[in-house]
Amino acid sequence: MKYRLIVILTLLVALRLFHFENIVDSPHSWRQYDTKQYIDGFYEDGNSFLEPSVCWMGGHETLILEFPLPEYMVAQIYHVFGSHLWIARLFFLSFFILSIVYFYKSMQFIFDKWIPELAILIFGLAPLSLFFSRAIHIDFFALAFSFGMLYYAMKAIRTNNNVLIIMSLLFGTIAFLVKAPYAFFLALPILIFAYQECRLKWFIYRSPLFIVPVLSLFAWNGFAFETNSLIPDWEVIPNFNKFTEMWYWYFGTWHQRSIDANWVVVFERIYQEVLGFVGFTLSIIGFLFSKKNKSIYWSLAWLTGSTLYLVIFFNLNVIHNYYQLPFVAPLAIFCALGVSKLMTISKMKFMKFVIAGLVVCCFAFEQINFSESNYYRENKFMHQIATEINEHSEKTDLVVVSYGGLTPQCPLILQPAKRKGWSIPLNDLSGGLIHQLYLQGNASKLAIVHDGGLTGELKIFYDAMENKEVIELKPGTFLYLSDLKLDYPEKSK
């Protein structure tokens, strides 16, 4: 069994080494830059664990977006090996490997033969897994601890071991702190397994211990609220957010759930970025034609839990595709069941493996082709802007940057430029707003990306600045840079 796991892991890791470049790529480079900023803040600026930083709140850097354990760990590794993006990639990839191991070991309590091996292979080949397992992204860190919680709980139930309950509790606490939505619903397959093992009563007696992860999460959220409440109230910035009232971001509204288009978006992503045509077909075969025994009910419990997660955290799932990652594991199981069913077409052992190999190769080809066609894209133009700002400013400058519709929470220019400041959408930028950021936030540099020449109020404002420079980024598109001085004009009447 172990050598099979090692062979599969080696193959899956090898596939990811083709995309270990020293760039932050798309999709969701925005989210990755926020993660990278946390890491850089801990490493370069010496921030404490309780003071993670963002680059887009001017001189006030501390903002708690999440429990920053993975970013803090990467920063400590940087202190040993130096700051290299491939080290961060390798760190997050290692937790993808750990998630595979715990996923595999959990399935061994339920399935025999080749189902666990097929499931982890399919799990690792899904497009969302291929990309985010090597991205500067925390989700597989959270999944590894969630799957660890599941595995140790199942092993504790099977062996009647209280120490393993504590292990499950510890893994669950970290999972809840880092990303609770990925962990809570695994209580369902755990309870089903306890029932199937005739140890439900034994587990229920010990289940109050699992209030610890929940209480830890509430305590952390309380601390995050207090910390984020200290952010300056820059009401002059349109759509400014202090990140103290975030319930809408996680749960959305009931009206969202009544809009058919939102459900279509989510299920299209699951079809395209988790299953593909081959995977969808296999999962249907696995669902319809597998024997309705304990293993299928346990698998259904996991899939039901994932669906419950979708319904509760609906807004997250609509906004970002990586929030469909919790569906990869249970759907991989049903795909594996589908492959297993197709293997029964032949009675010859050799032909069974030929069938399985051909089916998995078809699945792999489709998923890798989708990933290569849709992921791993570098925004070279954005990087060019960041490079110019870095070269024409000092590290101590607080930069007001404006490009297109990039919002006040956007790190896409400031973070690769290694500068702090504000990101203001071009439509919201005005002389008055820049003036207020200078007076209230000590802004010292202005950087505007604009197609053609500046017009109207911005032109009057920019022309009045000293030490200014215009850089052509591409034909017809310019970067307008200037220092900010006290004696510039107020907003035009």
C-alpha cells in the first residue's frame, strides 16, 4: 500500500514542478499577493504574529484577514533559507501532500482494493488542485488539517483511543482557526462512521471536546474585530472597508440563493474545474451503479456535508472558484467508484488495470489541458507598472496608485512594487481625495496609469505638482508619477 501512495505522490508532485516559476500567476493573483504580503510583513518588516500587514491601507498596515499561521511559518523558513518564492510554493505544496496522505488514510477505513489510490490520483489531477496546490495560497494548508481531523477522529473511533481524539481536536482547532468553512461539515462523515462502527455513543460522549475549535475561532474573531476596529476611518475613500462587519462576505443574502445564475456559476465551475466531462461521467457511474453499502453512505455523507457548506457559505462560493475545493475530495471518491465499476467489465486482472489506466489517462489529459489553457497566466503589464513605481520611489514612500477599476483593497500593484499606500479606482480619484490622503495619511507619491493624457481636474492637479515624470508603458498608455507637496491646490471648485 505504501509504495502505491509514494508512486502517486511522486507523479502528482512532478506535474506541479512545471509551474514553479518566480511569479505570482493567475487566477486569483490578488488573493495570492495578500498572502505574500503577510509573509513579507513577517519576514522583512519584523511584524509579530498578531500584527499581519496589508499594503493598501497606507501607513496603517495591520489588518487581520485570517489566522496567519501558514504565512508566519513561511516567514520563519525564509529566515533560514532566504526569501524565495519557490520556498513558499514548496511550503504550500507540502501541505497538499499532507492532505493527500490524510485523505488516503481516511479512505482506508472505508474502502479496500484500489479505491483510495484511484481517489487520491483523481483528487490530485483536478484543475483546482493542480493550480492551488502550488500557488501562494492557504487553502491546502487548511484542507490538510481538516483531513487530519477527519482521519484521527475515525482512527480513534475504530481503535477506541482517547489520545487520538485529542489529536483530532488539535488538528480541528488549527483547521477552524485558518479556515473553518472547510472543516465544520466533516462532522457528518465522522458521525456516520461512528454509527457504522457501532461506537456512536462512545463518540458522542467525547464530542463536547470539539467545542474547543469553535471557542478558539470565536476568540480569534473577537481579537480580529478589536484589531481591525483600530484602522483609521478613511471615509473619504469610496467603498472603504474596515473589515469589522464581514458576515455578508461569508454568507451573502437569501436573495442570492434565489438567483438561478449564481447556482449555474458554481456548478459550471465544479463541472469544469473539478470533474470535466470524464470525471462527471465517472461520478455518475459511481453514484448510480455502486453497491449501496456502508462505504457509499459514508461517501454520500461527505458529499452532503460539502453541499451544506455551499448552501451556508454561498457568497464565498459564488465569488471565488477556489471555494469549490471542498468538493474535490468527495467527488474524487465517486469518480474512483466509477472507475472501479468499469473495471468489472473484464474478468481478466490485466485487462482491469488496462481499463483503469485508460480511463485515468483520459481524465488526466482533459484536466491538464484545461489547466494549461486557463491557468498559470502572468499579468506582465501589471508587473511593469509595479516595477516602474519601485524604481521611481523610495521604500518609505506611501503611494497613491490608480489604475482602471482596481479597488481600495487591491494589492496587485503595490505588493509587487514593494510599496505601501492606497489603491484608488480611477473614477473615484480626485484632487480632493489625494489631498486628504496626504493630510490624514502622509501620502508622499502619486502614480496614475491612464490611456492618453490626463484631463480635467486630474490634469490641473498633476500639472501643479513638482518632480513629476511621465512613463510610456505601452503605446498610448502612460504612468504619471509625481511627488506630493503641501502647496498643491485644493479640489477644483
